[in-house]
Amino acid sequence: MNWLHSIEYPGATGTIEILILATVFYFLVKFFRGTRGAAILTGLTIILALLMVLTKFTNLQVLNWLLQKLMAFLALALVVIFHPEIRRALARIGRQGNFLAGKARLALADPITEAVVLLAARKIGALIAIEREMGTRSIQDTGTLLNSEVSTELLASIFHPGTPLHDGGVIISEERIAAAGCVFPLTQNDDLSRDLGTRHRAAIGVTEETDTLVVVVSEETGMISIAYNGRLKRGYDGPHLRRVLASFLGRESGLRQLARRRNGEENGQMSFIFGEEPNE
């Protein structure tokens, strides 16, 4: 038991540092959990840890030294792997307070829902992205700028087959239709179902890079789907879609959301959207 006396216990400063590091590590794990690169990071960490232990106990000093030097590049690897998530988080911090829930914004739920239900009944494909706090100007520039009032008739007309803008996506920003015929980035996630077409992959792709919510209508089946934060839920009906849109359009600003997350009232995956009956 003499080895117990050789242990150097941390003082007050050391205890504070340990608590700070533990808190940072906890929030990092919570932030990265469920993201596209989480599995990659886990695998990379396990491989490096095993190699470090193996080279240490087998006395392979050169390889152990090289691995220690490679660990310094782990921070760069994190930036490369998680660049969409990091960009989204930084943008939210820099644009706090821009998402104000007012009557005008909440009123958008009705025309959007009516247009989507109409398009779904006629099996007309549609792709509608609704901005939250992060700007989508670069994506808007790929289409035709409109700056028009949101209405059921206009949304239905845009996606009607044969019209010049029906193939792209619509972006709703600041209570108006900002642009139509936009080209959304496709997701690079290989774990998605093979029956998802380009429209659904574009919906997931734009939500991986921004905090938009995207409503998708399948032209093959007329099924209504919602994409958010890199996830897709399918099989919505009109009333459920309207509830989701009303919840999304009525969320508080970034500072109040952060307080709610800390209180356990809201998680990073928007449970008010993905915690109900539709299935993936």
C-alpha cells in the first residue's frame, strides 16, 4: 500500500482545472454525438490509442514518438471532419437574437402547409427551405431572387411542372420567398436509404450546412418529409406538418434556446420535430 503515499493529489487549482476540462470534454462529446463525423472520430481515436499502448509496451520507441507527434494534428483533423457543425455553431453564436417569433412569422405556417398539402395531393415534387438564424445568401444566388410575399398560390405555381423554377428549391427568409430554383448541396452521408432521390438528399445536405428546416414533397409518392440538422423524417400529414412549422417558426432567439438546452427543455436534435410519430 506504499504506492498510495506516492500519489500526488491535485490541490485547489488542479481540481478547478480538472473540472473545467471535464466540462469542456462533456460538451464536446454532447455536441459531436450523432453528427456525420462522430463515427470517424471514434474510430480514429480508438486506433491511435491502441497504437500508442501497443508501441509503448512493445518498446517501439520510434513509432511511439511518431504517434505522439501525430496527435498534434488531431485538432486539424477535427476541423476537417466537423467543419459543417463548427461553422453552424459559430454562425449561431454570431447571429444571436435574429430569430424573433412574431405573429407575421407564425402566420407563414398556414400558406406553406396549404401549398405542400396541395402539391402532395397532386404528386408534384417540392423543396422548401425555411431560414432560421443562419443566412443562406450563397445558396440563394444559385437561383432566381424573388423577394415575394409567401402565399399558397405562389408556392404551388413555382413547383408546377413546366415552369422555369420548378426543378430547384425555394428559400423562405425573413417572412418572404427570397429565391426559387436554387441548387441545394447534396449530402455526402452514405448511410441513407437507397430509395431517397436527389430532392431528399439535397434537403438533408442543406440542413447539414445550415440551420434551415426543409419540407420535401416526393413526386413519385406524394409523401411529405421534413429535414433538419442532417436528419430526415417522412410520412407527415397536413395537421402534423402545420404543428411542426408553427413550433419551428415560433422558436426563441439563440440566447434563450441556449438557456433551455441547459435546463434540459430542448436538445440539439430539435425533439419537437423528430420526437413524434412519423418514421424515418
